[in-house]
Amino acid sequence: MKRFLTCVAVPAFLCSQAAAVEIAPDAVKIDEMKVSQSLTGATGNAEEGAKVLANRGLGNCLACHVVTPLAKEQFHGNVAPALDGVADRWSEAELRAIVVDAKRVFSEETVMPAFYSLEVGINVRKDLAGKTILTAQQVEDVVAYLTTLKGSK
Amino acid sequence: MKRLSVLLLVSVASISGLAVMAYADPVDDTLTIDDREMIIRAKAPEGHPFDEVLSGWLFRESETRATEADSFANPGMLAVERGEELWNTVDGSMGKSCSSCHNDASATMKDVGAHFPKWDAKARKPVNIEMKINDCRTERMGAEPYKFDAEEQVALTTYIKHQSLGTPVQIDLSQGEMQSWWDKGKELYYTRTGQLDFSCASCHEKSMGKFIRADHLSQGQVNGFPTYRFNTAGMVSLHNRFRGCIRDTRAEMPKAFSDELMALEVYVTWRGTGLSVETPAVRQ
């Protein structure tokens, strides 16, 4: 349904290309700690999201967060609160905002990186300049996975 | 209460098979090397963000700690031996060795390493031991300067720093423009770099004592450098470590001995004021 709406808003020939409906990093609106619209226009894949969470070259969320359902992955850090039951505490739109840019949800002071923002630190490694840590698709996959983390076990 | 939560964590971890570390605070222990007790906790100097400065040794696992405590087991002592050999080796066009001028390092270099970086009036900037070695090589020996992280540079630095084993770190900020380099270093310490947007403080101040993946975050003190690292089975120089930490923020790395890293060295050395020199410390 959402996809349909997006499609009528843009010329039909662009609709087949995912990039055409993707929200660019500097166009993401965070209102009241929420990003309500999917960055890709579609729901992410939770299974892929779990991989992004664990992968050290992608989300590497486990560097800082314990996630009990991902216990088979080694070495969960404890810099940050465990993500167990996180979907009971935050809505999907809030979780998306946290992953996009935690600084705009918690505070400027947070150590959590902004995964879909270009407002990052100085002297970014040259080959990464102008790139976000995660793609829009990966953010959606992570969000889809986070929404499964209900009930603290 | 703390004990209770630790126990809970352990039992949760063993049920779920999670690789959560059982204990995340620095250990309560003492470190004695060659019959000399090291100062591994010291009252922080005024204006320091912590009340107490802590040696990185306190954050390592028991085997790593035991290896540092035993000079016969410490693989870093091989670098000390190699440094001694270089100290006595003639090199360069003037036919001199370090010992030609400085004689017995155990006397002439005693406690010297605990007070670097120092203001260098001629260069008009702070210099560290590595730079001082290159200075003597080029100016007084007619020898080539060592390239950054050359095996000889690391070994000689380790040897010289080891002559201060146990001596508290204390640098003189009243010399020359040391204070403005300290200011610059402090600014850099709190500047977020790279795509991951971390400053030194994100890890070594805000997250000190926590685990980031498998790494127990210390205060990032410099008193053990050059250190022996098990991971790479070799010695690691301070600027190598700085560069590694900066690389991990996904930033371009400043050059070794650049003004940036020297300012950082001045400031971070000050943050460890009062801790014993532990060179060669042993790390994971």
C-alpha cells in the first residue's frame, strides 16, 4: 500500500528502481524521535537484519549491545543497554530514528554512531567520505529485526 | 549487591551460552616487577576528569597480568635486550655508539623516560624518546634517522623507557609552550573522528571499564609503552597504538610524530601522571 502511494507520486518508469524511492540520508526527517516512513518504501527483512547487527563490518551492534537471541555470535559488549525486549520500549518509527541517528534521539553526547547520516566525525577515511555506515536497505532490515525483540527473557 | 548482579550475569551467560564477560571492573590487585611495587593507581592531577588514574594492567586478564609481573616470562624483555645491544653498537660516520657519550644507561638514562615528552627549545616543540634518539643519531653520530616503527627504534625506546621502571610519570608543562600543546592535545582528545564518530573519550572516558566486543576498555594510559602485545606477538609503539585507535573510528590516520600526535602524547601522558613506568608492559 505504502509502495503504491510512493509510486503514484513519481513517474512510473522510476518505480522499478529501488533507488528512486529511497530517502537520501540528508532528506530523512526525524520528528519527535520518530522516522515514520520506511527509508526504502518497503518493510525490511528481519533475518538479514540479524546478520547486519552481528557483522563487524556493518552494524557491529554487538560491539556495544548484548542481544540474547544472537547468543551464538561471540563477544557481545556492554557499553550500552541490552537490546532484549527493545520493541516493548520503542515503536518501529522510534527504532528507525535511533538507528538512523541516535544523537538526534538520545543526545549529542551518545557514543552510538549514526548509521544513516553524513553528519559524522572529522577526517573520515577517504574511501568512505559521503557514505553512510549502513544502506537504507540495511537500516530497514535492522529495524525489522529489532521489532522482533519483544518480551525480556 | 554488585556481587549479586555479577552472579546473575554469570548464570544468565552460562544458560544462554553468551560470551559475556563475567567481571567488568578493574581488578583489585597489586603489581610487583623485579621486587619493586608499581604504582598502578594514583590520585589524579587537578583538572582531571577521573579521581583516580588507573594502569591498563588492571584491565587485562589474569594470564596477561601474570606475564607482565614476571620479567623472565615477559616477551617484551627481548626488546630491552635488543635495545641494550643497539645502545652499545657503533653506527654512522662519526664512529660513535650511544654509550660513547651516555655511558651506562642504567645510570645516565635512569628515570629519563618518565619525564618525556619534553620541550625541545631548538625544535620549538615537544619531543618524545623516539625523536630524541633520531636527533642524537643524525646530529651526533652522523647516522641515518630510524624510520617510524623500525625494529631498532622500538627496541632502543623500550630499553630507555625500561630504565625508568617503577618511576612515576611526571611531565613538565611549564617549559616553553608545553601548556599550549597540552591544550591542543586536550581538544583532540575530545574531537570525534571518522565515520563512526568516536573521540578518545567515547571509549576511554565514557565507556571505561566496559567491554567493547571482547575488549575491556581501560583509561588508555601510556605508561607501559612500548608494550608487548600477544595479538600481534610483537612490540607496539605509542604512535602505532594512537594510529590504530584512530583508524578504528574509520578516520584517516595522522602521521607518527606529527604535531597532532605529539599534542595528543603530551596530553595523554599528563592524564597518567603518577603511574609507574611499566615498559615493557604486556597487553592482549
